[in-house]
Amino acid sequence: MKRQVLADLFDKDWESFKRGLFKFSRDPLSLIGLVIVLAVAVLASFAPYIAPYPEHAGKFVNFDEASQAPSLRHLFGTDAVGRDILSRILFGYRFSLFMGVIVLSIVVPPGVVLGLMAGYFKNSWIDTLIMRITDVFLALPRLVLALGVAAVLSPSLINSMIAVSLVWWPWYCRNVYAIASSIRNEFYVQAAEAIGARTPHILFREILPNCISPVLTMVTLDMGIVILLGATLSFLGLGIQPPTPGLGTMVADGAMYMPQSWWMSVFPALAIVVVVLGFSLLGDGLRDLLAEEKV
């Protein structure tokens, strides 16, 4: 009997997943987002082998080819010291994706755990303490707070990741808190409490599975936003430092030569737009897919 019930549940979930996957495959914008994300991931992973001039990603100077317009030799042109912009963009994608993955790996676990605890112990001192601290962080704009933290620390990739991580966890805490608060009185949670299940079991085995879908969607959407915020810090001189190829740094350096050498700034800026757009479209598609699966 129990096996039959589990089989029926599996069949129902599988059918819901197939409906959601079919809906995802019929959405051209979601597929475009998936293609963009996969393409950027492949280009970033194999940048040393794909980039036409991989040595230009480091300490390299060639004034004989400085400020050259886009051509067959340099598809995106060269910068003020003769470095190939296309090669530096590919390596810039590596650092951008690395920053996004590390930041979200740092902020998601504590944000989710704190949100679960505050939602389950709603109206208690635990809820009050966690959510008031969260509200303090949410009261300040993310960019302003990240700029303040990054300005205190010495400019570098690691410190920019620390700055972004400190301002990002409250959003996951707030999101999971809303979900946990709404299901804490569901029958299956009360049943687990009635049989004497421990609090960790209730939090991570009963409530957490209902939070996975929105958290995954939020992670996908946030990847693009984290990359954009990291590029903003680099643009202001508080992120990746030269000669490391940061996309924001390349935009800032190229802006000094506008409009004559427009390619120095335009192509890195378009690279940022493409990766942010890709994660946004993919996140919207995953939201519809997981919502269909949940139904």
C-alpha cells in the first residue's frame, strides 16, 4: 500500500515536471537565456584555449597595436596598451562567473537557515532578533552598502565578494521567512511535531523542500545581478584591479577614450548586458517550470 502511494506521488510529480519542461521548451526567451548562459559558461571555462590572445589577459603591453579599431585580427579591437579586448572579455567572464558562484554559495545557506528559523519560530524572540537584523540590512540600498564595505577594504576581487556577500543574505532570509511562516501550521508540520520530531527534522525535512523551488529561481536571477554589482564595483575602482581583466574595469578604462575609441568601452559593456540578460531570461523560465511542477 505504501509503495503504491509513493508510486502515485512520483507519477504525479513526474507528469507535472514534464508539463513544466514542455512549457519551458516552448518559450523562446527561456531557451535564449539557457543558450546564453551555457555559451558564457563554456567560453569562460575554456578561455585560455578559445581566446585568440590569452597572454593579453595578464601583464602585456604592445604599443604598436594600441587603440586599433575592430578588424579581422582583433575582432573587438585593442585597448590603449595594445591588448586584445575580445580575449580580455573572455577572461573577464571567468572572474564574473566565479564571483557570482562564490557569493551565492556564501549567502544562500545562512540566509535560508535564518529564514527557516525565523519563520518556524514566528512571534518569538528568535523571529524578532533575526528579522530586525535583516530589516536593518534591507533598509539600505544594496549598492550603497556594498560600496561602503568595499571602500573600507582594500580593492580586490576577494574583498568585493565579501562586500557583496554582506548585503545579499537578507534577501534570502526574507524570502524563506515568508514561505516558512505560511506553512508552519500545515497538517504535515503539525503531524511531525505530534510524533515528537526534532526541530532540525521539521526545518530541513518538512519545511525546506517547499522552499527549494523559489530559492533556485532566485539564485538564477541573482547571478546576473551579482555580476552586475561586481562590475559596478570594478567600474568605480573598488573591485578587480588591473591588469586582471574585470568587465567593469574595462568599461571604466575605455570611457576615457570615448567617443573616438568607442570599442574599448562598448564591447565590455555589451558583454555585461548579455550575461545579465541571459540569467534573467533563464530565471524567468525556471520560475515558470518550477511553478508548473509544484502545481
